[in-house]
Amino acid sequence: MESITKNRQTPATLRAMIARAYGAHQVPHEQSQDWVRELGHGWFNVAYRIRLRDGRQVVLKIAPPPHVEVMTYEHGAMAVELAALELIRSNTGVPVPVVDYADRSHELCDADYFFMPYVDADNLGIVKDTLPPGTLDAYNEALGAVTRDLNSIRGQAFGPLAGPGDPSWRACFNRMISDVLRDGERRAVDLGYDYRLVRDLITAHADYLDEVTEPRFVEWDLWDSNVMVRDGRIVCIIDHERAFYGDPLIEAGFTAVDLPAFGDPSAFVRGYGHPEFSDNQRRRRMLYTLYLILIMIIETRYRGHADTRQYDWARDRLHEVMALFGRDAR
């Protein structure tokens, strides 16, 4: 996926990064032609698959360049990912990459970067259409269980992993979704609805958020494209830069409860072990799907997409979300 946030580097800079991380003896030979390949399915960071001189394969992930404007919630995303990886490794059994080396000095390039081992497995988001229904259901059920394990981590406040946090989930979520709406207005993104109407809708439903009183680790971006599978099991969860402390119901796997366009949620919900949703929980879910769809529309302006496919698709989903709230007026 092409995006102006991808911070590609020259071979010379990549070699310097390798030398710093693994030592000069691991820098590939100058005459080697196939030591590096960009992994192209990400939407935000650039990632390279690299073969070190001793044959080991690693992945280098580089944050966006500082001159490219990103959405408010994406500031410092790589630092969030590094913190999330440490939290997950220390508190759960969820398989995540080991960080071989991280560099936030900006001495070799203008952004944070880190190296991790290459995971020899299939990306579930890429192979899912080739899998028998039973196999895909089993993976989605396992993903539900993994998500519940991640949500078992307790925080001290709602919001960013490293703080400062908000004292209530209502305050935190209102801040998060207000940031997204301001990002949209700043770049004059057409939602198809008046921004004031969207804000009024959020305010009218804010009371439902008060039921959430305990901050839990939320991965939020745990789509199938961030799940690596092999031999019938999940072997690694990747891309943790959007984690925060919040309400577990905001997790990506629950989105299909609101919108059929996101698939069948039954296997995920069964694996998670979530009981039937209460009316309050359904209302909160609708707010969380609204938050997600607003991001999917507005981020297209920040990514510099060359066509309107994602924008058009997300605009259709926004109409569906607004209909859930009984708001068809535009």
C-alpha cells in the first residue's frame, strides 16, 4: 500500500543501520543484490526484510519522516509500539516480536526505527481468502482468545501507555474522537455529514461510556493483517503502535458486530468468550465504530492516497454507522 508516510532510506543508510544494530560484520556484501526487500502491505511505516551477512533474516521498521503531517493520535507511534511490546511480553503469553535493536537518536535517519527477527509465517490478512472456512474460523477464534489475553493487562489511567492519562474513559474517548474530528476539519475532509452533527451525536451518547471504570490494555489495530499464522496456529502478532488503555470493547475484532462489511464476528466473539451484548455495550460499540470509520475517512487525506477507493468505501460505512444511530440527515 502506497503512503506518503513511508520513510524509505537509501541502501547506504540501511547498511549504516545494520552496522549499528548488529555490528559491521553483519552488513551485507556490496556486491550482494538481493539482501533487502520492502514489505509492501503496510499502510503507515515502511518495513524492509533484510538478510544479514550470516544469513539471518530480520525486519527493519522505520517511522514516518518528521516533515510529513500525521493524524494527532499517530504522533510518537513507534515509541508506543516499543512500550506495548514490552508490556505484552512481560504480562501475557501472546507471541510478539523480540526487538533486536531500537534507535530513537535520529542520528542515522530522521525518525525512530527498530529491528526484529523475520517471522517465517503467513499473514492471515493475505491468505484468508485461500483458507477453508473451518480453518479461517479457527484462526478467528484464536484471535479472539489472544485479544482477551491482551486485554488482561491493567493500566493506571485511560489513554496513552506512557501517560499522561485521563481519569475517566468518557474524558479519554471524547478527547480521542475530538482529535480525529479536528484533524478532519484542519484538512477540510468532507465526511458527508456536518461535523457539528457528528459532535452532537457523540455528546448525546457519552453517558454510556461511564460504565467503563477500569483501564485495560487495548491493541485496537488487531486486524487479520497484523496476525502471522503457521501450521494452524497464531505464531506472532505484529504492529502495536496504536495501543492504549481503554475499554476492551473498542477492539477491532468486535467491529463486525455493528457493520457486516467487516465480516462475521461470531468466531472472534466465541474465542474471546464475550457474553451477549447488553444495550449499553451495543451503544458503546456504535461509538467505537464511528471513531474507527472517521479515522478511515480522514486518514486518506494524510496518507496522500492516489485514488479515492478507501475514502469512498469508508464514506459508505459512515452512512451505515449513522443509520445505526438513526441519523440519516447529511
